[in-house]
Amino acid sequence: MVIVGAGFGGLCMAIRLKQAGVEDFVVLEKADDVGGTWRENTYPGCGCDVMSLMYSYSFAPNRKWTRMYARQQEILDYIRRTVDDYDVRSHIRFGSEATGYEFDEATDEWEIQTSQGPYRARIVVAGPGPLHVPHVPEFPGLPIFDGTIFHSAEWDHSYDLTGKRVAVIGTGASAVQFVPRIAKTAAHVEVFQRTPHWLIPKLDRRLSAPERWLFRNVPGVQKAYRYAIYWSHESSIVAFMNPRWMKGLELLARNQLERQVKDPELRRRLTPDYTIGCKRILISSDFYPALQRPNVDLITSPIEAVTTDKIRTTDGQDHAVDAMVMATGFEIGDRFADEHLVGRGGLRIQDAWQNGMEAHLGVAVHGFPNFFLLMGPNSGGGNQSIVFVIEAQVRYILGCLRMMERSGATRIEVRRSVQRAFNQWVHRRLAGSVWNAGGCDSWYLDDQGVNRAAWPGSSASYWRRMRTPDHHEYDLTNASSRTDEDTYRGPATLITPDEELPIEVHLSGHLQPIDGSFRWYGRITADDKLAALSTNQIHLRIADGPATPARLTEQDPWGNTRVTGTGPPPYAPA
């Protein structure tokens, strides 16, 4: 088995495999250390906005938390310690970035290409995390800026902001943490806000010495704290699903704003015009005071362009800056948009998700057998710890592996009808939620306005749904029990206006559920002659069949060429 990523998700999968007596697995990690987002994010003030007592594995409680809201280094120390406590470090392959995945139907195994060489595995569990690719806006003129630019997730600790004129682009979860810190030493900080966020107080404090003693020495005390925190957060899901009930949270946010910001004009610019919860609710008690320091200004006019040493806004003002810090979030709409991930019959993930990401229960995708996601589409939420969700998913995946073992299957794949019915239910449920109907544009929604992030209910309901996989929802097969009449593997002829080339192909296809058309796709085995072709518009012929129009799309990491077409395929599907 191959697990991708050594953050909370991948490590939870690894630990639970070890506990189940499974040793035949590796964890591929592109960096040189564990920790995922808590390794990457090191900006001043970096910490978690979920209470620390909920931000750990249930089976590995951290007796060493020092605060109600843990800081980055404390979380990273916990992750490193847990890796060693459960003896999974020897399974981790550091410096091994997964660059491509292809499913081999002859063996029911995945071929995984990495920066350190290839792997083959029956099962792949992908846990790259939703917050690992920084988003940087493409402002006109940005490349000619002579100052220093970095993203908050790639903080440049070699550049001292002391005495500098700093522009902070964005006012999201990272900015509210580091702006109060850098404002203490920078000469001037200008915070560029596109859309205001709702902020509620951060009830942070140091855990007292008696509390920490009780956690270490009295069984059940830390668990009682954890349960209390969990259910206090869980109770809010009723309001998230029924926005008219969000008024209590909004009152809490408005009270903080009115209490901390006395200037009515500044308060107006900081007041959102959408329902609280539509965007991520931010937790901070020192961001508003930081904005009122004499060396800090809030800029709400949109950025028009960047010059060598200034930022020009649409109101005609030029803002001279020495450095720009991008607090602009992450690319989370489709984390596999640029991945080479090819499933059964040559189906690319980009084709499977051409109308938007979807999976079954956030973990399984039709067309990609033996491949599981952690924190996949519609498995997150806005009110609970991601670690809780990850544990539920890992338990479900282990249940799927046990189903394979009991049935003697070498392939497990969620049924198309099951995935479709599940996603229809999800989006019906989400239609009236605050994420969909709260009046904002947020990262919960993709570019088509569809919510691909949130689970439509409580985390407790997700946990119950994930307790045991239903074998009726999956096709469990092995090579002897399958018929692949809808695929073709063998010789073919590639036809261009100038020549005909003998090739080897592997093709498959499926009906499009929206318009009923047949889309086929696959790969042409690596052949140097293909590189010399002057066109990607070709025809394919199999045996004495008709020449079928097709298009060459890309070359994969193994040197194979992808091919696709719409309409009757060159082979005869069932």
C-alpha cells in the first residue's frame, strides 16, 4: 500500500494500519519532515483556530498542550512525537513527491511515479491535505515589483520586516494571526481587504498547572474536556444548516466589533454584508486593535496594478511599500486539477471531474478503483476539527480493505449509481445551508457556484455514516470474475493525413450522465514516432473497423500518450 502525505491524514492511516498488524506500506512525503500544513506554515503568530484538546488523535491524546489554542510549533512537536511513539517513521520516504498515478488493470495495481523513482501498490490512499498549494493573485505589474514578495505559507524568515513598509494582501485566517505581530515592529503596515470577515473572540489562555497535572494523572479528565469542546462546537451545525438561526453568532461578532472598534467609519468597512458562516468564521481578539495602531491602515479600494515600488488602487492612490505579504489562501477548488491521475480504462481525473469534483462519502471515486481520498469532496465542515473527520475516514477505508480480504477481491470500486445518488443527496441538503445561501463568494464554492467542500450535516452524522462500509455500494472483483467488454487493449492503427502508424492502445469509455453522449479515452503505449507528429487531431482504427476521429492530449510520466474521443468508439462497448 502507498499512502501519500505525512500530515494528519496520511499519518493517521499509517498508524491505524500498524495497529491492525499491517506492515507492508510506505508513506510518500515530498518534504524532509512530517507535519503537512504545520510544517509549511511558520508565519509569526501561526496557530490553530480549533481548540487544542480537539486537535489531536483520539487514540493519542496530547498530555503536553500548554494553551487552549495551540501554536504551530506545539502542534508540529505533537505530530513528530506521535510518529515516533507509534513507530511509523521507518515507513516514510522523505523527499519523494508523487508525480503520477496510473491504474494497471492487468494486475489491479497502481503505478506511482515519484521524484525518487516508481512504486507499485494494490491500494493508494491520498492525503495531500486541502491547504498545501498557496494561491497568489496575478495582479498587473506584479513581476516588476523590486521589493520582497512572499506568501504567508512560505514565510521568508531571512527578510526582517522591522522598519519596513509592508503591504498585507488579504484579511483571512492567516492575516488575523500575523498582522498583530508584524505591526509591532514594521514602520508601516497597509492591510488590503477585498471582503471583510466576521470575527469572534478567541478565548485563548494558558492551561493551568493543576489542569495539566490532572490531564497527566487522572484518567478521564482530558477526555471530559475534549467531549465538552466537541459538543459545544457540534451544537452550532443546526444554525449552519439553517442560516436564520445564525443570529446568535452574528450578535457575538457584532458585539466584539463594536466594543473594539470605536471609529464608526472603520467599523463600517469591517462589517460584512453576508450571513455569518457563509465564509470561514475567524477567531481573533487582537486583529481589530492591531488595525487601529497609528502605523497600520486598512485599505479597501481594489488593487489596480503593481509598479516597481508601489501598489496602485482603483481610487487613484499609490501606496509605497518595501515588501508584500500574500495572505491570499490556498488553491483548494480541485486539488487534483494538475495531477496525472489515470484510473480504469485510461480515465483521467480531469475528465471524471470535468463538471466538478465529486466522490462517495469524500473517500472513493468511480473509475478509480483501489484509490481512496482523505478529506475529499464534501467531507469537511466549518465547525469541527478536521482530525475527527480524518479518523472517521481512516476507519472506513480500513473497513473497505477488510471487505476486499473477506471476498478475495483484488479490486474495489464504488458504483457509479451510488456515487451519483450520494452527491444528489448532498447538494439537495446543502442548498439552504449558510455556505450556499449566505450571500457570499467563498472557498466552499467552486467556479460554478457548487459547494464541493462541506458535509451537509453534523460531524456526528458523518461519523455514523462512516462506521461501516456497505458492500452493496461497491463492486468487489478479481481478474477471474470480471468481464471488460467496455474496454479494449491491443493493436490499433493511428491515422494522420500523412501516414498510418501501428500502435498499442488501452481504451475504455462511459456514457455522459448529462447529455447521454459516449466519451471514450485511453492511452497509446510509449512510441518515439508519436513525438514527430505535427497534429493532435487523428483517427484510430482497430482491425478492420472504421477510422474513428480522436484527439491526442498529453504525454504521461511513463511516456504513454493520452487519447480521447466522443461518439462511437473504435471498439464496440457493451
